[in-house]
Amino acid sequence: DQSNLAYSVGITLDRFIKLKQSDFPFASGELSQLLRDIALAAKIVNRETNRAGLANIGGAFGQTNVQGEEQQKLDVIANIRFMRALSKGGEVCAIVSEEEDAVIDLKNNSGKYVVAIDPLDGSSNIDVNISIGTIFSIYRRKTPVGSPITEADIMQPGNQQVAAGYVLYGSSTMLVYTTGCGINGFTYENSLGEFFLSHPDMKAPEDGKIYSINEGLEQEWEPAIAAYVRQCKAEKLQSRYIGSLVADFHRNLLKGGIYLYPATQKNPSGKLRLLYEANALALLIEQAGGTATDGHRRILDIQPESLHQRTPLIIGSRNMVEQVKGLIQSTP
Ligand code: AHG
Ligand code: MN
Ligand code: MN
Ligand code: MN
């Protein structure tokens, strides 16, 4: 089984990152260090997540974030943990976070990297003990190292990501990431405190049997989305929707499927955020052979205009996503 395989192969995340670094002969090791910093913060958040029910860190924090969402205590805790890891490490000059209104300028002009992060994804599922996640994107700054950061460093399209990944705090905790040469998944072994390579070179099946969408919003969809979902039902596909993007994405990546969070009447740009939700998953799915679109454009080619910008997201197995694109583009 997967975990025995992980032990017998015995490749820890640290070792894997080091092995990969030698693929880039002139790499200075800073990106590797940054990935290790993120993994460490993920371990800490994993620990907090596991004890959330006992330690009185469940429930609402009592404030709303810039999106008007009610912050959960764990949203705030995860944000603090990742902020700390990213700012202490020294590789990062600026951070965009779901839980921070503005860009966090670390005033670390020697930092080469910009990180966009959803510290805790699926926060409505915390209190009911269902899988949650973390999503991250890493960019190289555009302005020269040593100078102050500018808008050009922050507002980069997803096709400029140098690495991206997610952590899934699920029945097992996993970290899945890419540096642009395929995607690899690591499973956390609690007693050893290590992530082990368990899912090398993951591939998204070209087709799938699962569709994932919040069907309660059906009356607000555009006709093409409704037509696609009717078709899924006619073909008796499986409907699966957790309400944690990371968990829904991960399942569909492994099994084959499509995830849709389309535009709705209330949210004409959908709900999910381009910079710290859609872009990372779009890079991962493309690296695994799948597709990510807003219905008209490749997610990775969208030029961001604001920090917390939303985008419709249709992502997953290539043939399924192509079918939806076809319907959208042929429906007046
Ligand atoms: P977050 O918890 O980071 O704010 O993200 C919530 C997102 C995502 O995780 C999930 O897939 C989606 O919201 C669910 O939205 P609906 O409840 O509208 O289906
Ligand atoms: Mn939120
Ligand atoms: Mn989220
Ligand atoms: Mn979040």
C-alpha cells in the first residue's frame, strides 16, 4: 500500500527537494529553503488542526476579512503560522494572503520571492471535522533584488509561478507541489514528523466520472453550466462536493473528475480567488496533464488587476473541462 511504499522507498520531502535542486545546476537553494519553510509551517498547522476540537480554537474569531467572510479562529492561527515561517526564512520579500487586506511588504529587499497564500482553505468545515487545506503560489520578483517591491512583483499572472502546491489536512495530511516539472505528493507520518514521497509524478486522468459543484446555486448559473450538469446526470456521473476546494481538487485529481465554481448572479466572477486559490491549482493540474479555465481563458494567463480578485474556475480532467468550454463558447 501507499504508506508502506513510502517507507520502503524512504524519500522524505527534504531529501526530494534536495534531489530536485540538482536538476537546476545554478540554483542557489533559496527556493528549496522556502519550500522547507512552508512544509514546517504546514506541520504546525496540522498539529493545531488535529487538536482544534479540544483546545478551544474552533469556531469564529469574531472578525471579518477583507472579503466580508467571517474569520474562523483557525483561519487566523494558520495565517499567523505561515506569515511567521515566510517572514523569518529570509527568502521572501512580499506576501499576499486571503486574511490580509493589503500586500505584506516584509521590507526584506534581498528576498527573491513573492508568495500568495490561502492559509486555511475550507474554513466552514473546521468545526465539523472535515478535510481542510492550505494553498500556496511562489513567484520570483520582477524588480531587481535589493530594490523596494512594486506592483509588478505582486500582480503576476499564474504562468509566472516558479512553484505552487497545497497541503491537505485530511484522513492523512498530504503536501502536493510542483516546481514546473511534474507534480509530486507526500504523506505526513505523524510519529516521525516527516513527509514521505507517496505519490510520485501524479497524473490527472484524461476523463473522469466525478463532477463537483455547489448545486444549491443552480438557479444562478449561466445556461451552459446548467446544461453541462444535466449532461452529467444523464450520464449518471457521481456528484461529490465537500466544500473545501483543496479536498475536492485532490479527490478529482486522483480519481478523475471536474470541479466547477462558476459565475453566479450574486458573484459574477465566481467565488474563488485568482491569486491564492485558482492559480496554484491551475499550475498543478496542467503539470498533471489536466486543464483549468474560467470558461473563456486559461486561468494561468489571466492578468490580475486586484489582490483579492475572484475568478470562475473550471478545473480537472482535460476532456471534461474541454466539454464545458465547448458548451460555454457555443451558448449565446
Ligand atoms: P476559504 O475557506 O479559504 O474562504 O475558501 C472557501 C472556498 C473553498 O474552499 C470552497 O470550495 C468554496 O469556498 C465553497 O463555497 P460554497 O460554500 O459557496 O460552495
Ligand atoms: Mn475565507
Ligand atoms: Mn480557500
Ligand atoms: Mn482560506
